[in-house]
Amino acid sequence: MKNELGYKLMLAFDGFAVPQRIREWIVERNPAGFTLFRGLNVQNPAQVRALTAELQAIAAQANQPPLIIATDQEGGQLNALGEETTLFPGNMALGATRDVALAQRVGQAMGRELAALSVNVNYAPVCDISSNPQNPACGIRAFGDDPALTAEMAAALVAGMQAEGVAATIKHFPGIGEAKVDSHYSLPVLDHSQERLDDEELRPFRATITAGAKLLMSGHFAIPALTDSRDLPATLSRAVMRDFVRDELGFDGIVITDALDMGAISQGAGQIVDVITAVRAEVDLLLLTSSAEVQERLYAGLQLALSRGLIDETHLKPSLERILALKQWLAQTPQPPLEVVACAEHRALAQEVANRAITLVRNEANLLPLRLESDAKIAIIMPQPKDLTPADTSSFITPGLATAVRAHHPRVDEFITSHPPTANEIANLRQKATEYDLLIVGTLSASLDGMQAELMRGLLDTAVPTVTIALRTPYDLTAYPQAQTHVCSYSILPAAMRALAAALFGAIPFQGKLPVRLGGLYEFGHGLSVISER
């Protein structure tokens, strides 16, 4: 049993090939597997495929079962395997399409690409409901604020991915959409009643469990309705992880923690206490980051806890059986060829999602579709993309709105501001704006950023015709409600920018419907599909 403790650990490491330290871990300690992260392990698809093959070969030579190789390939703002994979617009864009069959096709395409790279577990889909517009960590990672829509879409993604032999992970149980703080930094407390949980947060989890999801990821937040505590993260609660997940919901798959380096969990020397508590709660896998010091400390602490009787066979044996069963399931699917990664079919599918998601929220100035003289000057203004949460790869994306608009109109100037914009930038852009015939201004979660909202209000005061674009969360209109022409794209990825530009110029129709409510402005499901005659 002592040597099997490694099966409880999902490790990470820094390297594009397998470091010697990790080779020794695999041979001597039997880790469950590894999580690949964008900045640590990914150069291109061929390199990732070679890396995963090397990891599995080391395990095979040591007569161990196949390793779990996982990543965060959610689509939208979080694409852990890089720009050379197919970049799907993400969950909220899918929610705007309302098409469950489309979501399943996306899940299959994602699964096929991951399988081609020998990545056999995806930490997706997010099942959280975007019920709190002020939540800094949820946003477009959610399908929307409607439990039924979220349940249908998440279940479809699960079915699609797992049809390709890649295990889906439903997260962040039991639902963190209402949180006011990011669990990467501190412990959120969600004061929901049991009735509220049943009606809303738990519906997507029940649906995805019914769909056969192989893994469930715990959320690091307190949920007093289930734990009777405002200090205990759900991850560490046996009442949640064992009694509720197993007995109440009937989930018989793998329960994995969210990353254990988050501020909602104890860090430093006291972290082992939380890790032991999670094991005693019958959490199956512990998600570690790449710190060698932390990995060594926690492994040694678990060994000591076992020898002291703090954890025993009753905590470990059922868990090890579930882990081995997952490994056997993962080994059944043949590996697709590398050529499926970012193939024409998948890129066309990403474009289809983007085309169908673009949502026309307001057209009061009757600007759309754009009909401009060839010498008309357009200014494109948006912030430099950056990672707004640790669960974000937006900083890797080059702003593409101006390029997309230039495919439809020749005279386009681009202005990329700081994020958030500075007071000097706001003043200069307000003055510069009067030189243009049209402004197309994009914002990135401006509802949480007062400086972006100030920039937008200043530009709208110039009286230059303006199209405002919520490029990320759709809530931005609530920060500048005086805007007369407003569109949501839910993504800054290339397919979304092409779709946005095409819709603005009338090359494709606006088809998306709001997957959330916009304050008191618009209801769930709003979306203009017929453009007023000019």
C-alpha cells in the first residue's frame, strides 16, 4: 500500500522533454499521471505527442499501467495546448448558439485532437453557472446563467469527448458561479440553501454524471449548506466528496481536486494537513503543480500519515480501484494520426460556432450592417489581451479585430491600449477619435474594469458613430449603457474575430442569443436577428 500512494498524485513538471527527476518518480513512485501546462510543456503538437509518448514509454518499461495525461483545453479563454490546435470559441459562445448537437461535435473534435497528442483527460467542461456577473473567475468559461442550458451543453461536450476516448472532467463541483472572489487567491463562501443547489448549481452536474463523465473536479470554496462550515473548502469535506458525490449523486468515477496551490487551500508546511484531509474525504486524485519541493514534501507527508494511521486501506483501496479502472478505460482507444490536429474540418467547425454565436444586442442607431464609402476611415480600439485569471491563456493571443475588419474595408487604423487603459490614453484617444467616420471599440470584461468603462464613455461622448463590442463577457454593456449599437462575440480568438467582422458588414447574419441576463437591460435569450431597413 505504501508504494501505491503515488497513484493519488497528479504531478506537473517544467520541460518540453521528460526531466530525469520525473523519470525517477515514474519508476520508483508510481504517480497517477501528469498535467501539461501551456508555459511549461507545450511548443507545438508534434513536440507534445513526443513528450506524452516518452512518458508512457517510461511507465511501460517499469511495468506500470498507462499514465493519465491531462490538460486544460476548455476552448475560449483557456487553451493549454497552444495556437496550433483548433481554437474553439468556448463555452459561452456555444451557449449563444443554443445548439446541443453543435456542442457534441465540438466535444468530439476536441477529444480527437487530444487523443492524437496522447492527452487522455481533459479538465473540461466547466459546469458552473454564470449567475454572478461580478465573479472574476467564471465569465465566458460558463455556458451561461441558465441551469437547463448549461446542463444540456455540458452533457453534450462530455458525450463528444468521451466518444473519442478522452475522459471529461466536470468542474468545479458543486458550482462556483456565484463566487465573489477567485479561489486562486482566497476562499469563496457560497451561502446557498440546499433547495437552491438542487434547482440551479447541481443540475449540470447531475446531467453530466448521467452522461457518463469519468472525472469530477472539486471546487475550493465553502458551502455551508453541505458542510455546516464557512471555513472548510468543499474539497476537504467528506460530507461533500464522499457522502454527497457518491451516495446522493451516485457518481462512481474519479474525484480530483482543483489545483492545490490555490489560496483557498492551506499553503506551506500546513498544506499536508489539507492533503491528508482530502484523502480521508476519499478524494481520488490530488492535483499538484510543478514545484519539486512541494511534490517531495507532500509525498513524504502522505507516507508518514500512512505509517501513523491517519490514512489507511479504507481511505485508499476503493480509490486505487477507481484509478486503475480509469487507466484501463483510457488505454482502449487507438491514437488518431497527428494530422487531425487543427485539420480543415475542425477549423471549419470552430468557424461555424463563432459565426452562429455573434449576438446583436442593440442597433438603435441603425448602423448595422455597415455600409460605408470606400474612403471612410474606421478606428479599431481595444485593450491588449492579458490573462485576467490564472485559468487564462488570453495573453498569447494577438489582437485580431483590425485584421478581420480590413478584409471588408480598406481604411482601418488600429489602436491597442494598455489593459486597463491609462488616463493619458483615454484623453488622447478621445481627441483622436474625431478624425474618424466610425469607431469600433472592443472591451474585455469592462464591467469589472472602471478604466475601460471610462474610455468607452469618453468615446461615446464624441458623437462619432460607434459600434461597441463585448469581446469577452457580455456584461460590458452594463458599464456603458448609453451605447446605441452593441454586439457580443464572447471570444477574441481568430474565428470569433472573422465572424464578428463578417456580421458587422452583413456578410453573415447575426444568429446568437444572449446566454445570460444583462442586468435590467436585456433578458436571457435576447438577440436581434433581423436588421432594420435603412
